[in-house]
Amino acid sequence: MRWIWSVVLVTAVAARTEAAPAEEPVYAKARPYIYLGQHKLRLQAALGARGPAAQRFAGRVAAWLKGENIWGFPAWNAALYGALTGDAAACAKAISTVEAQVAAAEAKIGKGKPPEVAGDSYLQVGDMLGDLALVYDWCHAAVTPAQQARWLAYANATLANVWNPKKAAWGGVASPWSGWAIDNPSNNYYYSFLRATMLVGLAFRGESPKADEWLKLFRQTKVLGELVPAFARDLPGGASREGTGYGVAMRRLFELYDFWKASTGEDLAARSPHARASLLAMMHQVVPTLDRVAPTGDHARDSTAALFDYHRSYLQILIALFPKDPLAARARTLLDASSVPQMQSGFMVAYDFLYDASGVAGAPLASLDVAYHAPGIGQVYVRSDWTKSATWLNFTAGPYTESHAHEDQGAILLYKGGWLAHDAVVHSRSGLPQATTAHGLVRIEQGGKLVRQVAETTSKLVALRRGDGWTYAAADVTAAYHGHAAVTRVQRDLVYLAPDVVVVYDRVATGKDTTQWWQLPTPERPAIDEARGVATLARRLTVHRVIGGPMTAYDYKADADFTGGFRLEEKVPGGDNRYLHVLSIDGAAKSVRPSGASGVELVLASGPVVVTFDKDGSGATIAVGKKKPVAVGTGLDTWPELR
């Protein structure tokens, strides 16, 4: 492979070029139209400096050109290399790869069948047409006129079918499809559709009147007209309602923001607070050991919710979008200290090269506030501090609206050095157990059958308060049962006494022929001392039952989908019941005993604490030592980002 430089490396460009964002897009007048107009010099300088990220990228391209089978490796990686170095072989193979996609599609269409790009409701259209568009733009001089015409026809036909599902056709043969998610900006499919539309529009601008239509559809109709107002309404606080598995697909949206800004000067990320808020939300979703994320929602790719290249890319792109923001510096530190300090997969190494954030200096994570509330996704995150040995707590209460979300309203997760109380999804083979049986909440059965939480409902976080050493949260998740006749009340209050004690109070009222199960999924079989009302896990968690039922342990391996995990549970007949439990880590609660009908008196290393809950409505009184008791009720505190 030869390295030909068309420019002198006049600057050691480490940071990304900053320019005032345009209010309207300004399109490039000469190729490359996409991204490289702003970043070519920076990336050429990085290759010339032969830094680790650049060398790994060049090495992966070289291996691919030699025939190594790198799973998922996109042709645009080679096109990028060719555009930066003048390597004709890199562009030649990138072009041949896209040509093979188009030729295979033409062959299927000729037989009256839909091509591969239409599979799984067009899910891969963003990658497939994205490859086509980027290779077309970055290696344009080597794409023959005949190829240009055929690629354009294929791209236009595909996009017409994506956005017009009822009229979709291939070669004159009707091929209607469901139109899944073409109008849902909270769904991962949507970002694939946007990617294909934006990149094809940019790549073929000036060569096809359809290109301007695609650009208008992308920018005005979809992003500004649909996505921005939907995010303002549905996603304050950032992140995704699909959870942390499928929700990480938002990195593809953030990448589009960056490519659009580099190509047109317009900063779409600035049109909505969602992208910046997602930077903060993701940092709080990462557990203290910086090697996994909150296992919220479906995790089909990896059920354990391990930190992966996708999470790294998610934060990298947001750092690039907000390089001067104080949050970017903290995200830089988090990535450098995480279990994924560089991309692990060959098909992802290009992102370390594109988004090398060496121009963004790190800043201490300790300066981040220890708590975060993302109301749009219904999640509260609290940790004792930002060290790797910290205790971390997650509480779910909010909208349940996406197909990849779970029936986990009211659930809690607890982590310190490893999972103490978790979501059973981490032990599943499928990554898809959605029912309430998999989550740390009070499940309800009627006539021996599970009463399910129902999608398209919204539970309510009614209180979020914080005082000296404690955090109080309360939720009413009755709405999650969508008016089921057997369920009249499901409420949960909790008090987190930093660093290592959580007090949980539940009010549950159910009707005839019902059973209530207070439950907590755990990674290890709990050792139960029923006489004392105590369950202990070897991994440092003790659950004290103050009000509840007899403790038992369910082995998740009784279900073929699970390879491990247990569920501590207490069975109580239906009715208007109360539950009070204390979760103590490393023996932090030296003494636990009832206090009145709905309270508990604790002895901690710092002294005595009495927590008393309102029996019939959200609220509590917290008395710490000799300090004046504090009564907390409904209402949501606003927490700072930094402290």
C-alpha cells in the first residue's frame, strides 16, 4: 500500500476544527461532499503522525485488502483510507464491494424478489446505502459512469420503498411492508433510515433531482419536523426508552449529526438538548467498575450488558460534538479508565481514528454529581462516589413505550464491585426476558397467572429529594397495569443512606384471588434465615425483612432461557399490603429493628437513623442521629451536573 500525501502536514491537528455552526446547511461545491471537506487535513495529519488509533485503522484496512475476513467491516473504511492517502487499491476494493451489493440486488429484482436491503423491515438500509454513498463520494473518480447510474437507480428505489411502505415495489412487482418505525424517532430502525437518506442525498446532490428531495426529507421533515419535537416531548434528560442495549443505537444518530455538521456547517445536535443530555445519562448508566452498563431493556447481542465498542463510540461521538463542554472532559476520563480503552472489534477501529479525542483533556469524574434523573426514560441513578469501589443504585419509574423495553416499572438495581441485586436478563441466553418475573419489584398474580405490566403506559416518579447523606425517591407505578381490575395500587418509596444502605417501602393493593410476590433477582443463591427475616448473599448483600412474607429462593435455571441467577421472593396473599426491607452492604446496618407500624430504626457506623414512611401515601420522615427529623413528600428536586 502506498501513502501519497497531497498536502503538507502543516499542523499537528489533534483537536477537531471548530467553526461557528450554520443556521442553514451550506453544501460543498466540490467533492468530497461528505465529511472530508472539514476533516481531511486533520485525518491526514493523524495518519502521518502514526498514532495508535491511526495505525490500527490503517492495519485493519490493509488486512481487509489482503483478503482477511473481518466481520462487519464496511467498505467505506477502505474508501476513507483511499481518499486520505490516494491508495487506488483501497478505492478499487471498496467500489467492487458496493458493486457486488448492487449487482446482487439487481439479480433478485430481475427475478421478481426483493433484495437483501429490504430484509428485516429495511433495518440494514443505513449500513448498506451508507456504504454505497460514502464510497461513491470518497472514491468518485474511480466509479464508472455506468456504475454511477445503476447505483443511483438502486439507491433511489430503495429509499422510495422505505418511506412509502404501502406503495413499495421492486422492478414493478409490488412489495409492501409494515413501515415499522418510519415515524418513530425513539426507535433504532429510524436512525438506519435517516442514515441512508442523508448520505444518499449528500452523495448524489447535483446529479439527481431526487437527492434534493432526500435532503429535504432528512432535514426538514424528519429531523426538524419530527425528531426534534418528539425528543423535546419524550426524552428530556437524554438516552433512549429502548434501554441500554438497543438504545445504544443512538450513536448512529449522533454520528449523523457530526457528519452533517462537517458536510454542511449546520449543527443539528444543537437543535435539541437531547444529545448533550445523553452524554451525561450514559456516564451515569455505566456502573462504578466502568466495565458494564445498567442492564435495562432487551440485550440480545450480549445479555450481560458488558461495556462494548458501541458504548465507547456513543461517548466518543458526543465528546466530538461537544468538545468544549465540561461533560466531554469527564467522559474522556471515563473512557480512558474503562474496560474498553480502545475498540475491540475490527469493524469498529475506524471510530477510534475518526474520533480520536486527544484534543480533549480529561477531568476528574469526582467533580460529577453523584445522582442523575432522566425523566424521559424514567430512570434515576445514584452512587456513593465516582471511585470504582462505589455503591450504585438504579430506580425505574416512567414511560414504558418501546418494544425493547421491559416490564420493570418500580424495579431497583444495586451494584458494588459486582451485581448485588440485578435484572435477570444478565443470566439469560436470549437477553429478552421482559416479564415482571425478571425484575426487582413486587409482582402480582391472579388465579396463578401473571398480571403483566402493559406497554404504552406511563408510571410516575412522584418524589425525588436529597439531604445530608440520604436520597429519597418515590414512585406510583399503578398505571403500568393499565387499569387491570385486580390492581388498585402499586407504589414504592426508597431511601438511600449513603454509602451502603437502601430502605425500601412498598404499598400494594390487589383484589380477589391475587397473590403478591416481593422479589429481588440476585446473582447468587441467598442464604435465608427465616427466623430472623434475613437473607444473605456471599457477595456482600444482606436483605432484612421488616414487613413482608416468608423468604424463599427461586432458581432461574428452572427456565431453559437462563444459565444462572436466583430470585429472593416473599409470597403474600392479595389485599392492601405493606412491605418494608433494608438492603445492607458489607454489614453497614449494624442493627435493624421495626419502629412503629411503618418505620425502621437502624444503627450505622455514623450513628442511629430512623426512617418512617407514610402508610397510605408517598412520603417519609428521616431522622439522622440527633439532627432534627426531616419530612419529605412529593415533588422533584433538580440536581446539578457538577459539584
